[in-house]
Amino acid sequence: MALDLEPSRSFGDIKMELEENAIPHISDTAAESLKRPLDPPPDNFDKKRARNQWSDIPKHPSHWQRNGDIEIVLQNTRFRIQANTLVKSSTKLVEYAPSLKGMMSSDVEDDEDYHPEVKDLPLQVDLESTGLLAKDFAELLDAFDNPFQYLHTESSFDLFSAILRASTILGVTSWREWAVKKFEKMWPASLDHVTAERIPLAIESIAVSRKCDVPTVLKRAFYELARTPSGADDILTKLPASSGGQVLSSSDHLSLLITRNWLVDQWVYLASRPLSPGTQTRLFKEDAKSKNDKITRRRPKNCSCRCKSNSAVIPVSPVPATLHAELVMNSGVYSKHMHDPIYGLKVLMDTPWESGHLCEACVRVTWVDGWRKERERLWAELEQHLPSV
């Protein structure tokens, strides 16, 4: 305030002007009310928000934001992040920390969990009891920070399984769906994807599948164990501790043993001897009206067999034992696929039988179609023998 201090003005005029522009007088009662302390928070208020009791716990090197509004402790590691994205994406986080509901409320002044005296401090949330691993949570946060990097690049089993576990526990639907697709791509349920290539990490995958409720991968993962030449016991001895301890129960072991024996029986029946009318009776039994009916196949138009018969029906005669011994026994096909008849039959389908008996066209309609149907039958019946999926 500028005062007119000209000599012509008297002291009384200046005093009057000062009194007119002075700060309003505060009564003694009002002044006393300003000194009165704020009402304490209610009894159900978590006082940990008002002071950091976790100061001795190490901070995560990547996920520690100085301006973060939520602080989470997992496995002796502190995370400080912005809660907005995570809380909105999670369907379960508020269940673990009800105070987050008040924090994210649009009308926080009316929320019983809102206290202005601690609003500038990060909300502390202890998620130890959820079973969430610190490394899994870190991977999920990385996915939130760099979504395009994850969506458009190949991901390892360790990476997508970590995101799957974290997103399942926290109920982050979008990232769980992404991880499930990666998981199912690793373990396709289609018979066409059963190849000679072995898929690693079967037991670890079974553990993740059961923990995160992804049953679609179990059949293929269990078959990978069942067809292992050394069996599941040998694999169990190499199971890392990080996979979660004991994965297979005694019931699982028994089911795998039964399955392996069943697979051996199927393979021995189908591949241990030269193809004969007896074998063909089983392969093409759906063509016969009764057990005594003759099994026949119409000769294809492009048949080039060097047989004397001019009949339109392919002769049902055995493949020579020497040819079978050469292509199945001596080649190692029989022993190699003893526990893997589903792919072993595919090998038989691709074997050049026509070189010693029938032409390619006749082999296809005579044997290959039958082996294909046997593969489909075995794949369908497999679930009856494997551990519960």
C-alpha cells in the first residue's frame, strides 16, 4: 500500500488512512481455534501411511518412482509406482488393499479412507500374503511400461510365465490373455503339431498351468513327459527349485506309468511285424460289415503296381518281412518311437513302402489312411490315461 506523505498532510490524516487499510482484526476466539489441533484419524486408519516403516527394505532398482503414490513390498523388495494404471487394470488389487479404493475415488473427500494429513505420502501395501513373486511383479510392471516391445516380439518361457503368474494373482485380464496365448503357442493342442522336435520345460509348464488355471496346455505337456525315453523320474531329478517344488503327485506318477505302458502296447501291435491282412483288418475294420467280411480297397486310377492281377481291388497281401525289417527294425524307427507311437505312426506314413511292394498311390489308400486314423484314435484316447487335465 502506497501512502501519500506530502508535507501538507497532518499526522492524524496518515494514521486514519493506515487504520482504514489495515488487516481485519482477528478475535481472540478465532485465533484460539486456529491453534486447535486437527481431529485425529479414525481408529481403523492404518498409521503406516503416516510414516515409512519399510525404510530398511531395499528399493527395486527399476521400479522406484520418487513421485509414486503407492508403495508395495514383496520378498524384501520395495516398489514405488503410480497406482492409477495398475489399479484400473487389476480386478483383485483393491481386494488385497481396500484403502486403494478410497485413494482412486473421484470423490476422495467423502471416502472414509481419505485423510488429508497424509495425502502426500505413498500408500503402503503389503502383498506378501498373495504369493506374488517380486520378479514376476517386476516383469508385469515392465510390460505396462513397454507394451509394444512385448506385443511385437518373441517372449521366452521365463518372461511370459512370470507375467502370467502376476496377472493371474492381480487379475490383470489383458496381460493374462496375452500370456495364455504365448503359453498355448508353446504347447499346441492339435495333433498336427506333434512332431519329432522335443519341447523343453514340460514339468515347469505343468506347474504354471495348474497354478494359473490354463488346462489347454496340459495334454501336450504331459504327452511330452510320457514319450520321454528315460521317463518322468529322470526329468524330476533335474527340476530346478525355482519351479515351485514338487509338481507331480504320486497319482500323476502312476498315471504317467500307465500311459507309457499303454503307448508301448499300441506301438508294438502296430509296428512290430510286417503289415499283414490281420493288421489291415484292424486298420480298416470300419469298412467291414462283419468280422468275417473281406477288407478291400479300390485300386486308384493312377496305380502303377507291377502285379499280375488286373482286378480293380488292391490285393491284401503282407509287406515282405525283409522290407519291414529294413525300414522299421534295422532303421531304428521301431526302438526310437517305442514310447511315442503318435509320431511313430507319422514316420510309418512317410516311409517309402512302395519301393518294394505297392505303388505310392496304393500304399496311400491301403496303409497311410489307416495309420492316420490310428493316430487320431490314439490322440483322442490319450486323455483317458494321462493325469487329470
